[in-house]
Amino acid sequence: MPLSEPSPAAVIRSRRAVLPDGERPADVLIRDGRIARIAHHGVLTEGAVTDLGETVLLPGLVDTHVHVNEPGRTEWEGFATATRAAAAGGVTTIIDMPLNSIPPTTTVAGLAAKRKAADGQAWIDLGFWGGAIPGNTAELEPLYRAGVFGFKSFLAPSGVDEFPHLGPADLERALAEQARIGALAIVHAEDPAVLAAAPQRPGVHYRDFLASRPADAETAAVERLLEAAGRTGARVHILHVSSAAVLPLLRRARETGVQVTAETCPHYLTLAAEEVPDGDTAFKCCPPIRDESNRDLLWEALGDGEFIAVVSDHSPSTPDLKELRRYGGSGDFATAWGGIASLQLGLPAVWTEARRRGHGLVDVVRWMAGGPASLVGLTGTKGAIAVGNDADLVAFDPDAEFAVQPDRLHHRNPVTPYAGRRLTGVVRTTWLRGRVVDVTAEPFGRQITRS
């Protein structure tokens, strides 16, 4: 795809445009990088016209849960590789997580290091989360003023020493401060006491790893978080829900006035514990992929609107840290790095399963574009084909099938649990603010901040 320079006006036409009011034929007029008008199919002629025919026109996806890891662990993932993968997967905005980079984004200086590292490397737009860790409560307001979208914290060890988890007293202080400044708290909710009491059996059997991260750990942590949110008045968001057992807790909390939202991820919706091969540590993540009956309950909740977003939790590492057998590793789930690399594959993975379950692309857009945009306050700019929004658009062939070949993915290390899996749905073209994204040319993504 040649790099398209912005023009005064252009039209993208499709017989299947996914708009806020549903899917229908439409012309979309782009002027100066924004959507200027939406009209009936075949009406607009201003500027160059790109006719997609039956190829679906989607808004660019928004992924609010991405671990880029640069600076400090760029060998795991970096801004150039992550944003190329995102663009190839129809994602036009990501919000980067504050840990796994060195330094973490827990101070204004850490944020500055992130921004410097990202400068000139992004093929799409990106923003940043801050981090809430023990002892940095005084840093939260300066970070928020500097434009982070909110603050991530862990209730159990994060896996990296420079980002410790919050104990009960630290959590209370952090939530109280975030409530005071009006910031969103996003939380990895697993309970360390439950995890410590769970059986820990090293080895290649996935069932043993699953037993070491029981659903009770999520339930206990979410209960504690919701109680603290109720006391402090903080707005909280539960990250990467893997266990459907937390859903009744969220419903009850909302009924009592607690401001809480939740997300889940493509791997929890498309993979199941029963199909994880022993020793295939590409499937390891925390919290873990659970059984098929749990997956069905997550889909039911998603269809009922209980999740605000489906986001990747893209958390890659080098193959040696994943202990992959095909790279000479042990296949030990206990020692392998826990993270799923799927940024480029989230849309086809979710669409493949969604279509099988009777959902349409309007649903997928709500889960993967509009919902995440609303979570971080980008409604009105991102997440929908709407007048005034950035012209972030995707041409998507919903019927094309392909087999996942890891060496053809753009993230830095060719590791993914989707290797060899047949998926449905291919991204044909991605536009960022009206310009075709060519991942072989110069990047022109921007850094965005909380408004």
C-alpha cells in the first residue's frame, strides 16, 4: 500500500459501513484528517473516491491494554514493532501500559522517557497509562496533569521488581487520591493470599498451572477492590477478567453506586483450557485461560453488555523467557513469562468466534472500538465512524480465511498461541486520520493525551 498524503478531501465508499446506527451502505467524506460528512452510498464525489464494494468499512479499533515495554525491555517489544502489528490488525489507537519498561511510568520523568522513546516510531496514535505503586501517591496528580489516561495497579506481584503491587493500605491511599483528582483506576485483580495458598506444581501440564491461579483469586481481589472503591468513591476498571465468577460481584456493586467497569480479552473468548497442549507456554497468561464452560459465560456477559471493552493485553516477551520447547526451552508453565502476544490478531480472532455465536460486526465494533474509546474519554475523536471524529478507518474482509503464520506477524518476537489456527477476517487497508498506513514506509502516528 503506498503512503497516502493527506488531501483536502477524499471519499471512502462501502456497501457495508459499520456506523453508530448500524451497518448500511454509505459514503464517508474525509477532509483534513477528520470525517466531514456521511452520506448515502454513491452520493459523494468530492475528491478522490475509494470504492470498497462489499468490503466492510469499520472504524479503527482502540486497544487500551498494550504492553510496549520500551525503553528498557525493547527486546521484548518496542514502539515500532507494536504499532506496525496494531496497524496490520486494524488497530489505530493504543494506550500503553506503565510496566515492563524501565523506567516504569510511575513518575513524570518515567513518562518523559516513554514519550522520548516513542517519538517518531509510531505507525498509529498512542497514549500512556500511569502506574500506582507503593510510595508514589504524590506522583499521581503530576502524572495526570501531564496527560496519562489513568493509573494501573496490581493487587498481586506484577512479575517485575520495579512495579510492586499495592497492599490494602496502599490501595486505599491510591484510590482516595485518584478519586480526588478524578482519575480512572485500572486494576489487575488477583489476591496474593489465595495465590500463595494454591498448589504450586512446576512442570509442563497446563492443568497444574491453571490450579495455581484459581478463579477464587480473582473473586477475592475484586471483592476487596470494590469495597475500597465504595469507601473512597474512586472510579475503577477491572482488567482482563478471565473468570465469570466475578460478574455477579460487579452487578451488585453497580447497584450500590460503585463506579466500576470491566474488560475481557480475545484469548479468554477464543481459547479454552481443554485445548492447551502440555508444554506449549505460548498460552500462558495471568490470570489464565480457563475452561470452555467459563468461556461460554464470558460470551453471555459480553452479549449482555457487562464488559465495556475487549482488548488485547498484548504482553509479549522473548522466546527464551516463554520457555518454549521449539526454541529449546523447558515448557515449564511455572517459570515461563505470562503474557499473550495477539495485537495483530485480536480482530479476526474475536470475529471468528463472534460470528459462530451469532454476533455481527456492529457488536465487534462496540466491543473493540467504541467501548474502549469511551473508557478512556476518546469518544468524539476515536472509536466510531462519526462526523467530527478522526478518519481512522479499516477495510475489512469478513469472509476471507487465513492460517496464522507467526513469522508473518509484525510484533517483535514470533510467538503466539494462535500459531497455525485458521481465522476468519482479513484487514485489507488501515487509514489513520485519512492516510493509508504503509508499515514499510515512514510512520506518522501521534502521541495523544487525556483531554
